[in-house]
Amino acid sequence: MNKFARAWRHATTTRAEGKRLFPPQTLTAIQTTIAAGEALHRAEVRVIVEPALTINDVLSGMSSRARASELFTLYRIWDTEENCGVLIYINLADHQVEIIADRGLKKISAADWQAVCATMTGGFAQGAYHDSVITGLAQLNLLLKKNFPEGHAPQFDQLSNLPILL
């Protein structure tokens, strides 16, 4: 892809566009779906939506995956008792969904993570942002329930369920 075409997409994808595609009712639904899922499994899920990267990041070649890794560290998603943090990063300008999972979730295959990403990006391509992110999170919750089920000890919420719109 042409670096300048990508830079233009990032320059013209604004926070207002992010708010339009992820309005308060969608952010609340994301929060509710995360909370419901965390009652079924021991993982801690965080969603971050970023309309666009800075032009400097784009021109230096930063990928959505690299940005997701940066945010995983910045928001301390790795800082959970069982090393079970999961970041779902949505980059609107790149039309990308990235999942970064902590080392406690290594037994889940890359193909399983990619299936969740494909559910979301497929729906986003149709303009169904709300339904696609909720469906993808439900799919993720089932995957985590199967591979990292809730234990007998009471679990406290280690990461906020509130999605972040940068």
C-alpha cells in the first residue's frame, strides 16, 4: 500500500468519526458484554478504539499490530494476576482489528484470535460497527470460557471494562 495514501486516510479519519461509529450506546454495550464474559472466564478484556495514528507514526511505518503492542504496555493490560490480559485494538483508518493476549493465554491459537478479528472486520466492512464488535466479543468470551474458564475463587475486576476511544 502506498505510504502517502495511508497517511491521507489517517489524516482524514478524525476522533469525530470514531465517536460517530462508536457512540455512547455502543461503548456501553461493549462494557456490558465484557463484564458478562468475565463472569464466565478468568481473562481480563480491554477494548481500545483509535480512529487514526499520528502522521509521524504512519510515515515511520508503524503498523496497527505495533500500535496495539504499544497500547498493551501503556495501559498495563499485561498487569493481571494470572497474566490473562487481552487487548482488542480497533484502528479505524487502517480497517484493522488486532488482538494482543498475555502469556497466560498462549494455548489459544493464532487462528482462533484471527477468527474473532475477522468477525469484527467483516461486519465493519458492511458498516455494522455496533453489531460486529458485540458479536466478536461474544465469540471471544466463548473462546476464553473454553480455554480459561472461571475458577472457584472469587475474581475481582483487575482491568476496567470501559472501552477507550482515543
